[in-house]
Amino acid sequence: MSTPALTEVLPGIWSAEKDVGGGWHNAMYVVRLRSGGLLVHSPTRMGDALLDRIEALGPVEVLFAPNHFHHLGLPRYRARFPEAIVVASEGARPRLLAKGHAPVAELAEAEALLPEGAHWLRCEGLKNGEVFLSLDARGTRTWIVCDAFFHETRPTRGLRTLLFRGLGVAPGLRIGRTFGWVGLRDRRAYRAWLEQALERERPARILVSHGTPIDVGDGEALRAEIARMLG
């Protein structure tokens, strides 16, 4: 398997993408911290050569598990970058600890390390502990999210096409049925929180762990999908 490219998608934000077959992709993001070090969002196993490329950018200081399902790459990254702290939300930490990832620090321990203008967005109404990372990129707001939105715009192949459509995770902008099953605790609370966060922050783009970046534009497509899946 060839090593995925590490591409700077915005100043101080890099992405690497793993093709897992059938037209489905897992993306990982690397963010420059105010110290000059790096945060890795959803550490994903993509081979040692990619770890070399990340290390060439600077010291890895934070490994961020954005929810309690995205954790399988943590042992490899922790072994390679032993000085980095692993952080996750209070909602995600119990399952991560049960999976053997101790120690896992609280988000507050990494708050001061985030880039200027960046902060965590702690989602309400969820049971998977999902947290968004909100960044100021070129003077506009960018979110990095994990499983809250899917945006697979490339063709899926074979039986996976039927599977992805059935699960509601493709094609295009989706809040998947899977997120409803394993992510939502209180649908109404999450919808209210999400709509308020979008109105308050007005992100210009959303970088996702599954699919291509979302150009938010006037937000009409986002609002329609929120109403369809969370109404």
C-alpha cells in the first residue's frame, strides 16, 4: 500500500487520507499548535512513512481522540511520539480507558496549546463523546469533525454502495443513521446545540473524517440535512 500524501489544506492544517476500499475514506488531520508543535486529530494507522512525514513538520504534542470510537491508531502513535499527551472528552474517556489507552487527559489540559483563536466545541446530547475542533483559518472559521457529518462525494463501488446508502452515510452531505444509533443520546438537545453553534460560529468550511471538506456557503444544505435527520 502506498503512503498517503500529507497535504496542507489550509495554513497550519494538513490532511492525510486512507482509502479503505469500495470508495470509502478515513481522513486524519494535523494542526500546528501555538508552540510550533503539532496536534494529530483522530490518529489513523497509515504506515511508518507517514509518521516520518508528520515528524518532519515538528514535535507531536497532542493526540486527540475526537470520540470514543476513533481510537485504534492511538497505540502506534503513542509509541512513536511518547512525549505527546492523549486527550479526549469526559464522554469519550471511560471507553478509551476501558480499551487500554490510559492515561487519557481531559481536554482542558490541551486548551492552552491550541492555535490562536481555536477552541473545543463540546457537543451536547451525544453519547459517543464527540467534540469538534474549531479553528481560525485565514480569518474564517473552520471546524474539524469526526462522525457528526459525512461528505463522501466520490463514487462508491460494489455492495458498499448499497450498504452506505442504507446506512445513510453516502452520497454527499449526510448525518448518518449510524450516528443516530451510536452517537445520539438526546436528539432534540443535540439539534438545538448544533444549530446554535452554527449560528454563533458561522464556519466557512467543515473538514470531516469521512469524505471531502464541506464548503458551508450559506448553510442551506447543512440546515436541510439537520432538519431531515434530527427533526
